[in-house]
Amino acid sequence: QVQLVQSGAEVKKPGASVKVSCRASGYTFTSYYMHWVRQAPGQGLEWMGIINPSDGSTRYAQKFQGRVTMTRDRSTSTVSMELSSLRSEDTAVYYCARELYSSSLNFWGQGTLVTVSS
Amino acid sequence: QSVLTQPPSASGTPGQRVTISCSGSSSNIGSNSVNWYQQLPGTAPKLLIYSNNQRPSGVPDRLSGSKSGTSASLAISGLQSEDEAGYYCAAWDDSLNGPVFGGGTKLTVL
């Protein structure tokens, strides 16, 4: 069965960077786009970007351009999302999610809480 | 401020039919398909509806989606206590070149 397993919670200071990983299993890793979506405490969902695991191409939401980097490792079926210059407003649960069709996301990781605090 | 507009709350009694609306614009709902997600507290979202009205396997047929113009709606019939959750609509936005979400609707089963 399809599984997306994310790395554990992180606590970072303002200005630091964080890298969240998402290991996929149960399907052909290179056949489906992967998205990153975040959710601040008590807030809604916010799309961050997408990566094509086949060729590593990416597209980022304008809001995160210059601060986010998404990568993939085909040898371990893992995608990663690195966010730099962290600020308190980046405190959120970060999800990886596999695309079914046309940006519909049918499999999600369990989420990774990133807390930014001095 | 979310790009897609949903009512913050909705409610119904067991067995009732409830609908949740989602309003957008020509650059998102008006020109792209709509997806709906359910989120239980402390868990990741779950895809309920994709391509306006398609259900992934395992989603019961008492849930349905529809779209008209720049608006969409999710209908839940035969309301059950386990339907109490947050619901989000989403659609690709051609101007932003990415998917956008509604602010979410908290459904309470009375």
C-alpha cells in the first residue's frame, strides 16, 4: 500500500533553515508528482510547491520563491523540502502529498511540525 | 485570506443532508476542476472528491460534489457523527500557477 513517511518534528530559531523529508513506498516513485502543503496552527491549507520525482523539476508558490528548495533522491524514493530564513510565521505542520490527477492529492504524509521560536 | 471562499461553519443533525459551498473566480474554479478534502483533528487531509464530482475508491456515495461557473459545493447526505470534521475545497489557479484552497468549513453534527 502507498505510504508517505515524513521526518520528525523540528524546533528552529528565527533565521535558521529546516529540511523535511518524505519517504515514499508502495508505488513507482517516479510516476507521480509530489506536492508540499503547510498548515499553520488553527489555520487552513497553503500550497508551497511541487516536484516531479522523475526529472527533479520543481515549481514553487510565489510566496516561497527564493526561500524554498525541493529535491528528490530516486535511490531512496525520498523527496525533501528545505525552507530557509525561518520566521515565527513559518511555524506550521508541513505535509508532503502525492498527486492523483491535476493537483488532486490522494495520499498524504503524516505531517511534520516545525516550530520557529527564539 | 484564502483565495477560495467557504463558510467557516456548517451543522446538521444525523440523517440530514448538508451542503458546503466554495466560491472562486474565473482563474480557478471557473476554468479548472475542484477537489474536496476532509480533515479530522490532528490528522492529514483526506481526498473526498476530485475533478468536481469523482470519488476515490473507499469514499461513500452519500458524498457528492458539483460545480457551476465559479462556484462549487460538497453535499453530504445521511449525515453521521463521524462526518464531524473540517472540509476544504481546492482548485488550480491559472494566475498563481498552483492550487489554491478555501479557508475550510467546520462541520458539526448536532
